[in-house]
Amino acid sequence: MTGGVSAGEAAHFRALESLYAVAPVNRLFPSQLTITAPGEAEIRFDVCSDYFHAAGATHGTAYFKMLDDAAFYAANSLVNDRFLLTTAFNLLFTRPLREGPVIAYGRWISGRKRVFVADARLVDADGEEVARGTGTFMRSSFALSSLPGYTPSDG
């Protein structure tokens, strides 16, 4: 996306980051969300052997979590009144993921009314893409303002 971000957008982005940080599931998957621009999000995390399956690489659960979250927040960055819900998500695993830092890059593709489409790619410490995914998300009945952690502030 091009152009500057308004104070209201920036407040919304920081509030979404706060919402992400307080989600109980992130105690199991410590990670940090940054919304970098409207329709764009990054999630940084460190893979450890706790996430490994029996063959010594990261279980698909971790791939899905980070890809879904990055795509979801990229889409929800464009919606300032409602929490979105994932309605479908497709994954493509391209490489095994070992221990170390990983970044999920999310990007909104289309939709602005009821259904949003966004994708994400997972990149390892060597800069190699290890997975990608595409999801559809729709507006829920949950007001963002009613959720713990979502508190926009302009300053």
C-alpha cells in the first residue's frame, strides 16, 4: 500500500496488535504482530523443538497458526468496527521448518464489504519461503471495541 497512515488508522493498528498480544493462544505460541500498513501484517516468532513432530521438524499446527494470523490481521487492518472470522484457509508446505526465527508476512488481496481474501507466506531465517496460505475471512457479530486488549488511542 502507498501513502501515509492517518492517526486513526495507526491507533487501530496498535489496538489490533494489543488484541493479538493478549489472546490466550499466544501463550502457547509466543509471537509478535506488527501491522506495517493498511492490508499488511507481519508475525515474528521463534520456532523451538517444542513445536516438532516425531520426524524432527515443525508440526503443521504452527505453520497454520502463523499464516492464518498474518493473513487475518492483514485483512482486519482494513476493518475498524468488527472482528473478522476465518471461514476457509488453504496451505501449501514447501520446506521443513527447523528451529530459529521465522516471519509470516500477510497481505490483503480483495474484498472490503462482507468477505475478505488475504494470503500469507512463511519465511525462515535463511530467507527461504517454507509455506504459504490463502484465507477467506468474514465480518463477525463481535465488535472490536468489546474485545479485551482492543483499545484504540490517538496519542
